[in-house]
Amino acid sequence: MNRLTQSMILILLGGAVLRITTVSTTYLNYVKPGFRPFLIAAGVVVLLLGVIGLVQEWRGATAHEDDHDHSHAPGVAWLLTLPVFAIFLIAPPALGAFSAKAEEPQARPVAAAEPYDALSAGTVNEMTIGEFVGRAWGESADSLVGQQVRLTGFAVPSERKRDRWYLARIQIACCAADGVALKVAVLDADMPPENTWVEVVGTWKRPPSGKLEPGIIAPELTATSITSIPQPVEPYE
Amino acid sequence: MSERVGVEVSEEVPPPEWGRRQPLGAVSPWIFVVVVGLLLLGRLVFAPYLTAPALQAWATIFVAICVQALPFLAFGVLLSAAITAFVPASFWTRALPKRPFLAVPVAGAAGAVLPGCECASVPVASGLMSRGVTPAAALAFLLASPAINPVVIVATVVAFPGEPMMAVARFGASLVVAVVAGWVWLRFGRADWLRIPSRPVGHGPKWRSFVEAMRHDFLHAGGFLVVGGATAATMNVVVPRAWLESVAGIPVLSVLVLALLAVILSICSEADAFVAASLTAFSPTAKLAFLVVGPMVDLKLIALQTGTFGRRFAARFIPLTFVLAVVVSMAAGEVLL
């Protein structure tokens, strides 16, 4: 692989990274929002490396006398075009129902550093699915009694029971590879088409046994209204 | 010098050099035109068909691993190139103890300073070696820095609220593994197992050799990172986690299973504590093994190390690290958790 090709690959890769971070919010399908400045910086560095290489190449033969011995880059560098292909051809969407389907023991959401705030009665409390699950499984389950909550997520059918479905959202700590699905079973409502984003307003249903074993059974929500919404800009919690 | 690197690498990588029959300079740009053409054509022709959920989930995770590792890789390559170009070799002989036996723990502890994940540490360690640092010391640094730097320790404390001993055990066990692995390499390692990457040191201005080293390292390590990312994404989609969790209750086996999971998932060391915390069914010792093994051995690291230091090195050093990490985690879990 000669210097020209190396530079082209670097420009392509840097350009792809800048494209998903600056002109669109696609990067939110892959990493946390706080990652943006680092991605932009890395994209610029890679792009610059490529541009410098091109300029050196264009300036011509003066640099070439001793260059032939270290302008070899390994063939493995071609693989750097793979993520570029993936970004442009597959345009990978945010993880959705496919990744939330397995009926495996649910992950416990990362615990909040401070105890949850008291909920205000009489209004609809907006919260993340993580907070809802955290409350329902934790000490503060009583705080949910009788409270209307609004949760945002996508619809996932249950693999075990035919008429059961979940409102799910993926929680990521750093990037989509560490994503875990958080799920709440929605009662008294028909399931929207799989993978549709919805807002569900409802109240927590206390399990018959009193308290849930964290991680084993998803908390339940008795729905009063379901509204279809477009996918949020930030698809993960 | 670097001719040697190029040739050796191409022995291992499937496509040795494209189009040997013709002079490379004439062919590669055209391959490149084909690549760009495929990109444009593919958007119109193939993109509508690339919508299977499994393929999309795979692509999301693959791109996520690559995208997330990119800043760390760029940072690591930048630092490594700066070490090669601007720090005189004599600095390292002064900064580190003369006796290799002592240099190993010092280098391991120095890992606490570099706030990067494992993708950054491989190029930095190879930069250190090419500047004359004892390989064993550079290896101790390589293992320690992604596991014990402040960012990772803070993340661990946050992910395990009320269990500060988890962060303490992680720090201690990781440092012990790094130093012991360095000593073992010092005592039993043979020089010809390890391919110390030689750098293109230009005779021109310093910034020029800086850019040259950066470009070379980035293309090289980046290619192997892609290999690791693709493997990890495949494992992530194909292996159901439910299989692994079915063994959560069995003492020794559960530790081994989480250690293997850490290898397979290849999560960045800054995020792995959150994943470990979510594996509620497992014992603290098993989670500790996950945290100690992950930053030292995982699929993308295996690919990066093989690419940077050679297959003969990787085939010995990676099993050594894995076994040490599991054993030390079990001991630390027994004592501290």
C-alpha cells in the first residue's frame, strides 16, 4: 500500500467520523453524548494525517528518496475501510427490539448515587425506565404507589407469553457494545408494532407477592394511554 | 529497518500486498477508486437489502466498538509518536531504575498516570520498547495502565456504590498481575519471541518523523482494532448471555465464565465496571475477575498485540496474562471481598 492510498484511507475514515458527529447525530446510536468532542478531535486528527500525507505526496519526489522503505503500510490497514462501509451502507441504527428480546434475567440498572426524589401526586411524573425499574426493585418501591408515570421506550413482544409485551430501552455505560436492555411489562394495552417508539402513561402494579426479586421479573405498569412518537434523538438511557 | 516490519507483517496478514505483479504505486490508487465507487454504488443498490435485524445489531455494535476506540487509539498513537520523536532515549534510562527487576514494578505503577483504555496502551508500550525501555517493563505498563488509571478506578467506585472494596481489589489485583507478568517475562521470555516494532525515524525535521510514526502506527493498530471489533461484535450477537448466566451459582466455574465473558465482550476498561455491576447473579469474586481480565486480555487486544508484537509473542503472553489474572482475582476476592 503506497502513501497515496494510506492517505485516502485516513481521509475516508476521518471524514466518516466527522460526518456522524458534526452534520448528524448518528453517533448517538453508538456512544454516549459526552463522547462527541473526543470523536470530533479524533476525526480531525485522522483527517489531518491523511491531508498531510496527500500534500507531501503532491509536493513530489523530494521526499521520495528515503521514503520507499517506510511508506509501506501493512495490508491490514485496508480493514479500516470496513467501518466506513458499515457506516455508509448499513447505516447501523440504534439497538432495538432485536437486542432486547431475550428473556434473560434483567440487568439491574446502575444505581442512582442519591436516593430517588419523592414524586409529586396529581401530575404525571416523567422518568426513565431505569429509574422506574430501580424504584420498583429497590427500597423505594412504595414511592410509586398510586403515582402516574410516563415512560419512553420501544415495544418488544414477550418470547414466553403470547399476550405480554414490554416497553424496553437500552442502557449504555459507554458504547453500544455494553448495552443492557431494561424492560417494563405493560398491562391492559394492545401491543404497538414491534420496535415502535411509544410514550406510555400508567401506574405501577404492585406484584402479588409484595416485593420483586431484582433481576428476575420485570416490573409491571398498568397503562392508561399509549402514544406513538418518533425515535428520540438520544436512543439510549 | 522498517522494511523488515512491513515484510514480517505481510507474512501474517492474508492479503500480502495487493497486485504484486505490477508496481504498487500504479495499482493502489485504482483500488481506491473502486472502493469509493463501491461506496457510492452500494448506497443505491445494496443499502435497501442490508436490513436484517441481526445484521443491523451486529453492525451497530461493530461500529460502536470502532468509533468508541478511535479517540483512544488516536491519543495513544499520538503519545507513542511523541515519545519516539521528541523524548530522547536517554530520558527513559534515567527515569526508570537501571535494574530491570526494579524497572518492572515502577513501570507498572506508572500505568496509573495514563488515562486511556487498552487501545491506547499497546502503541504506547511499543513506542517505549522501540526507545530502549526493557520489554518486560513496557509490558507491565501495557497491562497496568488500562486497569488502574484514575478514570477507571472512579468508574468502578461509581458502578459499585457502597462497595468501595471492589475498586480497591481491582487496583491491587491488576497491579499485581501486571508486575508478576512483567517479572515472568523478564525471567523466562526470549528476545526472539517478541518483535519490537522499529520506527521510521526520519533524518528530516522532528515533526516529520512524528507524523510518519503516527500514520504508520495508526494504520497498523487501527487495522487490527477492526479485526478485534468485528470478532467481539459477532460474539456479542451470537452468544446469548443467558448461557453464561446459567452457571452463576457454581463457585470456580462462574469466575472462569465471567473471565471468558470479559475476553469476548471486549468492552473498554472505562465502561466494564458498569457491565460487571449489572451481572447481579454472580459472586463479587467473579465480577472482580471480569474487571481484572477485561483490560488485559480481550479480543481486540489479542488482535492488537498480535499485530504489534507478533504471533509468537501473543501465543505466550496472552495465556500467561489470562491465567495470572484469574488466579490473582480469586485470591484477592477471597481476601478482600
